[in-house]
Amino acid sequence: MFTLAEVASLNDIQPTYRILKPWWDVFMDYLAVVMLMVAIFAGTMQLTKDQVVCLPVLQSTVNSKAQPGTSGKADFTTVETTTGQGEASSMRTVSFGSAPTVTPDIPLSGATSSQYQPTESGQELKKEQKDSSGRKTNLDFQQYVFINQMCYHLALPWYSKYFPYLVLIHTIILIVSSNFWFKYPKTCSKIEHFVSILGKCFESPWTTKALSETACEDSEENKQRLTGAQSLPKYVSTSSDEGSPSASTPMITKSGFKFSADKPMIEVPSVTILDKKDGEQAKALFEKVRKFRAHVEDSDLIYKLYVGQTVIKTVKFIFILCYTANFVNTISFEHICNPKVEHLIGYTQFECTHNMAYMLKKLLISYISLICVYGFICLYTLFWLFRIPLKEYSFEKVREESSFSDIPDVKNDFAFLLHMVDQYDQLYSKRFGVFLSEVSENKLREISLNHEWTFEKLRQHVSRNAQDKQELHLFMLSGVPDAVFDLTDLDVLKLELIPEAKIPAKISQMTNLQELHLCHCPAKVEQTAFSFLRDHLRCLYVKFTDVAEIPAWVYLLKNLRELYLIGNLNSENNKMIGLESLRELRHLKILHVKSNLTKIPPNITDVAPHLTKLVIHNDGTKLVVLNSLKKMTNVAELELQNCELERIPHAIFSLSNLQELDLKSNSIRTIEEIISFQHLKRLTCLKLWHNKIVNIPSSITHIKNLESLYLSNNKLESLPAAVFSLQKLRCLDVSYNSIALIPVEIGLLQNLQHFHITGNKVDILPKQLFKCVKLRTLSLGQNCITSIPDKVSQLLQLTHLELKGNCLDRLPATLGQCQLLRKSGLVVEDHLFDALPSEVKEVLNQDTSIPFANGI
């Protein structure tokens, strides 16, 4: 036998799930408990006290109406009969009125009717009958028990017998239907995860602080409006309003303030300090909410299951009500029973009483009342489910009441769960919305970031770069710490992989800042910060994956001198839209583009009148259209690297002011067009390295002013004499070719200072080489040279000599006469250096800081 507690446990759910139980579910749960009590009470009463008491219906009650004169007398007659076997047997007949009744101990077929006169013994029985009350039936106890049991099953309606069990089964089904969505595996895990996250969000200290700051934000800003201007430094733009950002420019404008170029920016200092542990927990909650939302919003299984179980309960209610109402009138106290056991009992009809009828009827009426209430609640639930779209949830009210206006609306199961929580307490959804807001998450990151990156810690990360400038590099942070802008002596600021970088007005304190690097960092700037950057920033590096990452304010920095763009500019989606605004960069001198261009963007011509250096580094994509170069008449330096060029572009020959041309890492095989360089009177440096050039045409002599010629990493096998007619040549680099001989004409290059022929097949050094007395760098490594002439001592200005990788047996002792040469500038095998005379080694090991009388 199960107890009430065991049955009620079917209706038990985890206490944390109660936030998903609206009032109607709670009410139905209580109704189910009451119905359980009704079922168990009825079942207990039925098992302990339920019984039927039956009495035979005597035929005299019917005949007495026909013969009223004898209705009060009973005739008793004893009849003796003889059976067919000659045996005597007696039969006692009790007659009520004129209807004889045969006792069960005498077979009905062997009874013979006879009429006897009353004897003396009969008169005694009559007298005894008058003294007793009631009607005698001559049935013993077992016959009564038997007929009671027979009539219990035959006369009682089935509903009276099984009512407790039906109520119990129906109630269990209703309970299971109410809580099935908490037990079904595919929904139980989501609900459990949701309730866990919701509880943590509700109790998180960040939720309380975020909402409390929202509540007092307006009053705090009003106070800061009066006092902040005196406590923070001001920056007043000296430029005109021209070049100010348009309405579409991504700027940060705090509510309650208006920034302009001639007004100081007032920033509200954050007073919120969150414990590191609380901050980490809040960050983890943001990540959990983000992942849970992505997981739950994909389906509406929870919503469908809840609707399904509500429909099942409603159908169950209608079914129970329809068939139960018909049985109310069938439950009665009296019943007529015809058991058809006359051969055992002697009577054909019995009148029975059911002692539990009254109680069962009252319990049935109570049960029907409970079911009706339960059913009406189910109908209301269905009305609520279909009255509004529960698969959509809007945080409109939360957005209006808080500063987190970016809280997104949710859908599907996520929305349904929030609707259910609202029926419990709307404060849960309001607190939960804080963790759906990117503004809230960014604010938390900002507070945690400022707590971690203090001024002292940032100062330790400041270093000096190659240009002896103070540089700070921040990598993969959640934002830019506020303390960065207190480093007023900083020259270079590098921000890399900081997706939520914001540059506030405090940057106006950094008066030395002239160089800014944004590597995958689409930074947003406030109005006053933009005015400062527009007037002070001189060099900007922007590295991006897609052109959309380039902040729009970059193209409005009219005092910018150098712009470096590194990223994809040739995708089908952007179509070069990122370079539309270059025309505003009126002081731009250097433009460096490292991308995958197929043609030079026509937008670059917007800066053509003042651009002096253009660098295009492709990733191996062939640069086809170069006509735009003709408009770059003021360009002095041009680099087209890794652009898969096969010939020197003709558009270059129109650049009359060109001084340096770099065509590194292309596929140039022939340079016959080099004769056209004679029109470029100012060309002094020509870099054709890392190509496939086989020979140098003699027309190179027409480039009279050439000072540097780079032809390394090609396929040259010889150096024509025409190269050595370039009297102004100071640097010649033919390293890593297949040159086997250095022509004697090299001695004509009296101005040659740097000669690189490393990685060739040279075996003999001509004596004329050492007539180039101005040589400072001589790279002869990785050749086949067997000896170094003693005339190397004539190179008094030599500071770098590379001999490693040759076939040398010794080094000339005259190396000691190269007064500027030191061991650090001598690249040679250790054993060759050790073989030098000690006095030579002593000279080579001298400190380079010692001045020489005949040195430079």
C-alpha cells in the first residue's frame, strides 16, 4: 500500500524550477494534491468499510395485496412425501399467506403439496411466531454472506466500485502531464541550465551595480557637468570645423554631453570598483548567457511540449467530465439484485443497501467540482498561450528604464522561458537582460581592465623603439585602459587585437603622441578626441581583415602625413569603398598599401597632388591596370612589390619627379624598356632585385644620375661594361646571381661605396676593384675566391668585409692597414682570423670608438 507522500512525490519538482511555475500551474498542482487526497480517502473507506447488505424479497409482499384478509397470518404445514425410491423424507413449508416456500434442504422436484389441518404442534409454533418480530427467511449466515458478495458485484454500478482507483489514475496522469517538460531529457537539460544561469544572474553583484548605476546615472552626470571641467585638462582644437566627422562617422557621444571642436570634453569618472572574483564570475556569466542563447534560440521544443501537455490536460478534463457526470445519479443507497441463484438460496430477488453510497456521492460531486476548476484553469492557460506570441520576447520596458538600450529581443524557447519567468517575478527578466547587453558587458570589461592595468603597470610596459621614441604596445585586451592616456610623454601607441577600443577625450593630454597603430582594432573616438587626433597625429598604421574595419574617422585626419593600410582591399563585398574619402587627407605624403590589388585604386589619385611616396605590396596578385600612376606626377618614391609584373610598366616613365623605383619580387625577365628611364632625370635609385632578369641592356648608360642599382636574386651571368659607365653609382648589389667574373671596368666607379656580389661564382678579384678607394662595404662571401690581394689595404674607408664561404687559405696581413675595419665588420671563418699575425688581430680588435688620424 503506497502512502500519500509517495504519490505526491510525483508532483514534486526541484525548488529552483518554481520560478517557471506560473500561478495557474501552482494552483493546478494544489488541485491535483486535493484530488489525490479524495482518491486515497475514498479508496481507504472502500477497503475498510464498503459493503452491501441484502435481504430476500418475499413473494407474500406481492400476494398480500390480492388477499388482504390473510396478510397477517402465517400457515405452517409439515408435509411428508415419499421419494421415488420408497424412502420417506420430510419437507417443511413456511407459508406466508397462500404462497408456499420450499426450504433449500428439500429438493423442489420431490416436494408434494398436501393440505393438513392444524395440529397441536402447529398451534404452538403459531404462538411462538406471534411472540417474535420480523419475517423469517430460514437463511443461514453463509447464505447471507454469499448473496451479499454476489449482489456487490452484480447490483452495484461499476463506477461505485472503481471510483477511487479512477480518480487516482486520472490525477496521476494530470500530475505527469503538468511536469513532463521538467522531466523530458531534451528539455530538462535546457531548463536546468536556464534556471542555473538565471539564478546566478539574479544574485550577481554586477547586476546590482549595473542597475544601481543606471538609476543614478542622470544625477551623477549633472554633478560632473559642474565639477568635471575644473578637474580634467582641456583641449581646444586650433583647426576650423572643416573636416569634422559627418553624422555617419562612428564617434562615441555620451548621453548628456555635446562635444565640439571648441569645447572641452567632460568625462564622468567611474567610481564603481568590482572585486576581481566578482568580475571574473560576471565575465563567465556573459559568456554562458551568450552560448545558452545561441543554443536555445535555435528551436521551440520547450514551447511545443508545454502547449502539448496543456492540450492533453484539457482533453483529459473534458473526457473525465463527460463520462463522470453520467454516473452521479447511478450511485444510490438501495439496489435490487437478481443473482439467479435460486437453486442455492431459494429466492430470486433481493433488496440490497450500499452503506458507502452517500459518502461516494459526496466525494464524486467534490471530484467533479475540482475537475471543473482544473479544466477552467487549463482553458485559461490555452488562452494565455495563444493570446500573445510567446516565441518572441521584447525587453522594450527594460530598455526604457535602463541605459542598456542595446538589449536584444529573443525568440523561440529562450523567449518562452522568459515569459514564464515573468509570471513568477518580472525582476528576474530585468536582471537577466543586463547580461544580454553588449554595453553592460563592455562596461564590466572596462571596469575590470582599469582595475588590472594601473598606471604603474602600464609604465613598466613602455619601451624605446629603433627611432628612440617611447612606445607602448597593448595586445589582446578587452579595451584600452584609462591609465594609458595619463602617459603624457608617450610618442607611439600600438593597439592590437582590441575589438572594443575606445579613444576618449583624455587623449588630448598626450601632447607628444604622433604615431598610432591600429592592428585589427576598429577603434571608436569621441568628438574631442577626434579633434585632437586630427590636429596632432602624423603617422597612422591600420591593419585589418576587411576594409569595413577601417574606422571612418581615419579619412578625416587632414594633418596626417603617413598612412599605412594593411589588409584585404579587393574583395567582392567592399569594392574599395574604404578609400572613398582619401581626398580629405590633404597633407598626406606617404601612402603604404599592403593588399591584394588587381589595379591601382582610382581613389589614390585624390591625394596625387601632394603624395611623395607610394608603396604597394601585393600578396602575389597580378597588378594589371596601372594607368592611374600617370597622375602621380609628384611621387618621388614608388614601390611595386610582389605584383607579378613581367615588364616595367610604361606608366612609370611619366613620373618626372621619380627618384627611387623599387620593383622587388616580381616576374620581370627583360628590362629593355630601361632606355625610357632617360626621361626620369631625377631617378637615383633603381631596385630590380628578386626577379628573373637574365641580362642588363647597354641602354642603362642613359640613366646618368643613377646612384644605387640593386639587381640581386636574379639570373645574371655577367656584368656588362655599360654598368660601370654610371659614374655616380655609389651602391651596386648583384648578389645571388651566376656571375663568374668581375669586369676590370669596375675600377671606373670611383664613387662606389657599397659593392655586394655575395653568392656568385667569382674566383678571382681584379686589382682594379681596389681602386674604388671609397668602398665602405665589400661583400664577397659564398664565392670561389682563393686569395685576397694585398691591395685590399688601399680601402682605407672599408668598415665591412665579408669573405665567409670562399676557398681562402689565409688572409693578407695588410688587412691591418684598413684603419676603419674591425673584427665585428670582418665576416670570415674563425680559423682564418686566428691565422693572422697578432699585431693585425690587435688592430682589428681595437675599440671602434678610438679616433684615427686619417679616418673619416
